[in-house]
Amino acid sequence: MDTRSYMPVPPGVGTEENVFSLDDILLSQERLPCRTESVFPGLGFVDKSSDSRHIPEGTKMEIPLWLAKGLYERKRRVISVELPRVYREGWRTVFGADANVVDLHTMGPYYYGLGSQMLHFDSPENSEIAQCVLQTFIGRFRRTMDSSQNAYNEDTSVLVEKLDCLERALFRAGQSGLNAFQLWEKGLASHLTASSLVTNYRKRKLADLQA
């Protein structure tokens, strides 16, 4: 039985978000380069580099992902969202050459999650971004899992330091499976127990028979 006081909530899949996931909450704070397409009256205080009372049209600034998604509209142009550096063509070429050499954690700890969220915004490069993110994951997946399966009772800090948050979760899952297998192999694994649903069903069935 898991005795942890807090059970982690997994992040959403693809462009979907899970509002109860700490990873998705942190992802929503990632800042995106944007350009205002209209005047933002009375909001000049948001732009620390300007003394104006208003944010004029054409102002370039960085805003968190959650705010960019809230302001972005395809029909009424309020802001335009630019691609973060790591998703631009130059870096896509690097990922295509050898994704395993890239330090994803330094480039942005939510590379896969933010890449998926970028598809919310209209960009002629969306298909290339999606393909690059997918191929990067495929290219790095085997190495990540191989590392997790060949590091038993070792310091894994060096192995995970260049991994994105999703890859770190996969690494931990691989380590958990490895540790469980080692315990089973040594005969130290806990005995299998019936599911609580099965146990409760048996109790109800017995009560019905005795009624």
C-alpha cells in the first residue's frame, strides 16, 4: 500500500492540461516572446522598460503561457506569439542531427510540454515543430530507459541532469520497475493481495447470502 500523504497528479497529454498537476502549473508559467497587435490602455505598468501609461501597439514583451493563451485570438488580433528559440529552425536542425547531445533541462525543463502547447498558436511552422518534438522524444527515449535500467543503487544525478521533466518521470518509472524486479528476484517482494474492490464485493456477497 502506498503511504505517501501526497499522490502526484500526472500532467495532461498533448495540448490538454491538468489543472491539478504541479508540472502543468509550472509549465503554464513559462514565458513566451510576444508582440502586441493593439493598444493595451492603462497597462503600461506591466512593461517595466517603459514609462508610458499604456502599452502601445507593436510592443515586444514576454508573458507567461497561461496569459498568452488567454489573450490569443485568431479572429481578433490582440497579440502575436513568437517561437521560443529552442523551437526555431536552427535548433530543429540540431535536434534532427543528434537530439541526444542536447541539454533539454537547460534549454527549458518543459521542452515537450511547451512544444505541445505552442500548437495552440497559429504558426506556419506548427507541423515542423510537432514533428521535431515527436522525433526528439523517440530519439532520446531508448537512451533514457536504457540508463534507468542500468543504474541500480547508483547516484543517478549525472544521468538525469540533461533530461526534460517528462524524461525524468520516465527515468523514475524505469528505476521503480528495476528496483521492484530486483526485490522480486531476491524473494523480497511483497505478497500479492486481493484488490479492495474484490474484497468489498466478497463481503457484500456474503452479507446477501446470510440475509
